[in-house]
Amino acid sequence: MNGLHGMIFSYEKRNNLRELGEIRAASSIPFGGRYRAVDFALSNLVNAGVTDVGIVLHGPYQSMLDHLGTGKDWDLSRKRGGLKVLPLFDYKKKWGGKSAFRGKMEALADVRSYLDTIRQDYVVMMEGDLVVNLPLSDIYRSHVESGADITVVCGNDSFETENGTYFQLDQDGRVTDVLYHLHTPRGYRGLEVYVLSTALLKELVDDCTSRDEYSWRRDVLQARKGPLYLRSYIWNGFAAQIRSVQEYYDRSMQLLDPAIRADLFRLDRPILAKGADKSSAYIGPDGRCLNSMVADGCCIEGIVENSILFPGVSVESGAVVRNCVLFKETTVRRNAELAYIIADKNVEVLPDRTLMGHSSYPIVLAKGAQI
């Protein structure tokens, strides 16, 4: 789709991700057994024919850089256009001396020169921690045909996220109000996916910069909903955002539902990922695996139930793993027992250990931990 350019944002630190977010951005958190969260945003764009994508990075993004490489796994390694990584360097100081960007418009202002290089007439902006499989080509076509200034993509009542944006609509789908920080949510929840013209985006960035306005929600969507024509596109399929450990765990467990997997992993819009280069998973003679997602390279000689295992996970004889998410190269030694655990990469659970969390408070084991 030569008329559409992709912008992915991965510049905010999610404090509620605890150990999962200390070494990586939310966009590069492993999800679904073999993917990173950003794979879904990239695949949405590539499946719609988008060939030029800019990723706005800030904070601990080394993990993201390692994962993206040249972009060839998403067919974005090109001599002209393709994948462009946009690190932010103009740090802003907050109380306590911590640096952070105050909002999306401020981040866009820091990469303003990149906006001038965009060849396409339209831009789709989306968050890197959004897990969804959107018909982006249909959304783009709908936006152009409607004549809207900005199309906002909204989810149904099943989509929930912390500090979400909510839109109230009239009967024709036009946005009449933009709300956030709500104690009692109402209206349609936004997926933080927006389509607008490149010219309008540059105009908005310049205008906000001149007024020291930095918030996309407050200073653009809320303040300009009258002069601009904001139109909605309702998505009724599965969608998730990774904003906290609890959200991550709950949404991961939803993937064990075959209907949700079928909605997210579609043959006509495949989710592309970096190759794991692992052999097939192995389940030993005494091993048992029930209602679980198991990636290549796993070795299961114990019991695994209702869990998600990433490549290279080993569950030794006598070990029991229930309701867990185990990242790459995690090892559960003999006779250990885990329940409601999220184990980061290269974790080793020693023999005869018992670790029990709860569905309402899963325990996170930090990368490389030996328990």
C-alpha cells in the first residue's frame, strides 16, 4: 500500500511491568510463545502492504534493537524506505532528575526532520505494545473514503487497558468527546491506532511545538475535536495492550482459548516473527502436556498444564508447571513445582523448589535468576 506510512511508538516506560520492564521496553516483551509485542504492529503494517515504517524508541531499547535487526524478518530491509529506527535524544527533565518525554507530540517533535522524509500521503500511528491483528488496509480505505481528518480505531467492551482513551460517538460514528483518567469508563476504548494525512500530522506537530503542547490525547484529540473531523472505526476482534504484569498474564492466558487464537493468528494476515532456529519440541515418555502452547526447542519430561512455553524451555522429570508463562531457555529442574509464574529468559528453578503465585498476582522471576 504505497499511500500509507507506518509509525510505531515505543518510548514510554511502563512502571507496572515490574521485572519484565526493567531491561526492555514494553514493545519488546515476549508474547504468545514465540513473538515480541512489536511483531504484531509490524505484521499489521506489512500485511496491509506498508513498506516504510519508523519506530520511535526511548529508554531501555537495546533488546528492541537486537530483535529488529535490519527488518528482514518482516520484509522491511530495503535500499529505499523500509524500517527506520528513531531513537530520541532530547531528554526532558522531571522532578527527581528522571528523563522522559511528556507525550506523543513532544516525541514527534524530536523526530520532526524524519517526518519531512515520508513519501506517502497518509500515516498510521500505533503503539508497539498493542497485540492485535487488524485489517489495516480496510481501515485505510475507510479513512480515505470518509473524508475524515483523523480515524481513531476503537475496540469493543472486551478490550480493557490501564489509563485508556475513551471515545463517545454519534450515530454516524463521528467522535463527539474524548475522555481519559476515568474512574468509570464509558464510550468506546481506543486502541491507540490513528490514521491521518502526512500533511496534517506535520501541521499538528508544528502547531503543538509552538505552543509547548505535548499530549496527543489532550492537545490534539480533545482540544481539536471540534475543528477536526474525528471518525471512528470499530474493531470487534481480540486486542490487548501490555501495560502491567497483571494485564500481561491475563492476556497471555486468553491465548489458550482456541477461538481467540484463531482470531489473532489468521492465515490471511499472518503474524511474522524472528526465526528461533530450534528443533521440534520433545515430550518424553513420562511427560504430559495439556492445554498449553509449546514453542520449538522445548523438552518436556514432566507435567505442563495451561501454560505458555517459549523456545528452549526444559521441564525435567517430576517437575510440574501449571498456569505459567516461561520465557526462552528457562529450565525447571526435577521435582520442582510452579504455578502462576512468569519466568523471564534463562531462569533456572532448582530441584525440589515450590513457587506459587495466584491468578490475581502472578510472581515474576527476573532474567537469569536462579531460584
